[in-house]
Amino acid sequence: VIAEDRGKHPPPNSTVFLSIDVEDQNDHSPSFQDEFIVISVEENVPVGTLVYEFHAKDGDGSFLNSRIQYFIESHHPGMNPFLIHPSSGMLVTASPLDRESTPAVTLTVTASDQAVNVTDRRLRSLVAKVVILDANDHRPTFTTFPIAYVREDAAVGSVVHHVSAQDPDEGRNGEVTYSILSGNDHMTFVLDESSGLLTTIRPLDYELKTQHILTLLALDDGMPALSSSQTLTITVLDVNDHAPEFMQHLYEASVKENQRPGAFVTRVEAQDRDS
């Protein structure tokens, strides 16, 4: 600023420098790039694992009007396995994640500036869906009873048992195939690896073998694969498929005449291979 005295020539003057500071008004709200995002994290990661880092911008000047703090709220009351750092916006796991019980969590993430007057503070939110990715952390579990019965006269190709196992994992981690580990020494049975149908491929004979004990395997398709086994007892049921047979082809005996009825003549014997 220059002041002059115009009563003299040349006019004397005086100069002073004036500094003007423009005070910032909190007239900008924080903003996110998107209003809705989908992020993912694998189940079973350690507590404290970084899931995502949120970044909001505020067009106000420096200091409190543009300083941002973050907080989150779960759309599922009582269920929020995540924490957010209020200053950095880093979202981390706060408790173990289990996809089988909680496949996804939806969060509202809010960014707020820190204006001196709380009533002047501005905020903006986005919705974040956190998808929990599956890990192969479950073994198949057999759901069928480990006992089966089959008649000895069952035709070749007859279904003896329907083997079934469940795996709560997702995708290939939950796909189960079946096989016979042991007990099928004479290749009497075949087990379909996909359907779990156990069928005969040879005739059965109760008189030769009354029981077959098979060890079955259920294997998932995860990496690495997990498996479980079951011992299946198959009881062969007897069928009346054998006629009695005499012990001898010819019996010879003699008896005196005039014997009273009921007199002993001879003894014949026959046997039946059925039970």
C-alpha cells in the first residue's frame, strides 16, 4: 500500500506491505471414485491381513477441512469381521473368515472431513461388497450308511449301494469323486467315480462268500486334494438256489419178508448247500 502527499512536488510517499490470508471455508465434501465396489479376500487368512485401501479426496484447503477419517458399518448387524484404520483407510481382517458360514459381507464405508465445528463436517459414503473366496479346507464326509445287502442271485450290473459324500467347499474344491481302495480282490464290484453307484460285475455266490468288506475313498478336486475313507460291509443274502443232493447215487439194502411196518431197512442221506 502506497500513501502520497500531493501538496508537494514531487509528492513524498510511504509504502507498507500488507499480507492477506484467505480463510478456507469447508465447502467441499470428501469424494470416492466409485459409489459401489466389489473386493475379495480368501478365507482363513491371518487376522490383520490387508483387504483393501480406501482413498477419498477433499477439495478444501489443507489442515482440518481436508483431513479425512474413515469408518465402516456392516449391513449385517452383529457380523463384521473387518476393521478400518481411521486415517489411512486400510481395511483389515479383525477375526477369522469362513466362507461356508459367511460367503460375503456388505459394508458402508464413510469418509468424513475434520472441520473444527462438528456440525460443519461433510461426509460421503460408498458401499463395498467383500466376497470371501473359498479355500479347500474341508474333507468330503460320507453321508451314506456303511452297510449294504444284496441277494446272491442279483444279476450282473445290479446296483448294490449308492455311495454319497458331501463337501461344503465351493467349485472344484467341493467336487467329489469315488473309488474302491481295497477289498475288491476278485473284481466283484465297480464304483462309478461320479455318481457313486456301486454295481456288480461278477455273479455272487453266498455259498462261496457271505460278506464283502470294501474300503471306499471320497476325494475332492482341490489343490491340494483332501479325502476321507469309509469301510463298507456288503452282506450277501442266501437264495434257495440249490436242490438237495443224496450223499450216494445208489443205495442197496435187503430186508426179510414178513417184517412189521416200521422195521428199519436202511438209512439214506441228502444235503442242501443253501443255508
